[in-house]
Amino acid sequence: MQSHDQIGNRLTGDRVTALADEAAIKAWASIYLLSPQIPMLFMVEEWSAGTPFPFFSDMPPERRDETAKGQHKELRLSPEAGDPDKPEVTAALDPTDPATFARAKIDWTELDKPRHQAWLAWYRQLIALRRAEIIPLLPRIGGFSASYEMAGERAATVRWSLDDGSRLVLQANLSPDANPDLSICGGRRIWQHGLVETERLGPWPVALSFELPGGADNLG
């Protein structure tokens, strides 16, 4: 969902949690934490750290001007370079300034605050669910078993086939608007985030289900 490149190559190093709303972030996190591939969390993403992560570099004095100019050149390619609500690229943080590095340090006292504790509990819930429900299925999912169907531009159903014909099914609507074109699959519901109705997905929902061969529900 985010990486040092995506964050460090922003003018002030702001994280995705400073840019997107909570529903969208939780939708994306649900997808990558509960999909079969290896998930990666970025540096205390799991408790929604409020500290930025600007690009910083410990260069010898003779290389510092070159490093700063190179970073400013990269920032001009960023989508936010022409954003009127952002500072000019030339006013970006100096990556060779020790103060820039200090800004990136984690504020561990944030963990004492209810908001960050709630985020951490939510991530732990997803990781525990992955351990219990997804990891046991991994040896049974073939490398080329996945298929997907789009329902509009921002909603999709992804299916991973297992060795016995059963399927892991993930459905998501990555939009702030409800999607009436995505029919909800049957099977045993493993996870649900956001509004999931019988005939449609609301804003930013994610549903994960397990289907037995032939589409029969697994009630065990």
C-alpha cells in the first residue's frame, strides 16, 4: 500500500494515512493482508504512525548539493509537484540536513493514544485471521490458479482455485460509491469490511469467502 519510494518521494514525506480516509486504507489493508501473496507492511503502518518519512541521506559534504538537486529533480516528476496546496519543489526538505532525518524518527509515545491502539488491534486481528484461514490454504493454491472479473472501473472479484476445486474468493469495491453491479458470492464468509449487502457492495467494502467445489457453501 505504501513504500519508502512512494512516501520519500513526496515533498514532505507524508504517509498514506495522512492522505486517504480510514475506510479506504482499511479496504486496501484487508486485500493485501488476506490475499495469498506475501504481505508487506511499511514501518509502523500497523498503528497508523503520524510521523512523516521524508527522503534523507548521509552524504559527504562534497556530494550534498548534488544529492539535494537530484531529489528536487525526482520531486518534479511527482503528481503533487504542481499541486497548489503543496510547497514548491525548491522548498522541499533538504535530504542531507540532519533535521530531515530527525523528522522521520518514530514517535513511540503515539502507542499510548487510543486512536493508534485501535489501529494496532485492527491489524493484529487481520494478521491472526491470515494465520488461521489463509496460510493453511497456501500449499493447495497453484501458481497460476487466480482469475478475476471487473465490475466497473474500481470493483472486482478475484478467485484462487485450490487443488480440490474449492476456491478462495475476494470481492472489493475500491470506491466511495456503492456498486450495484457486483453480485456477492456465496460460501463461508471469512472476512467482511464495510457495507456488504446481498446484491451490492457499498463504499470501500471487502469480502472474503471460501467456496466448496461446485459453489456449495462450506458451513463447517
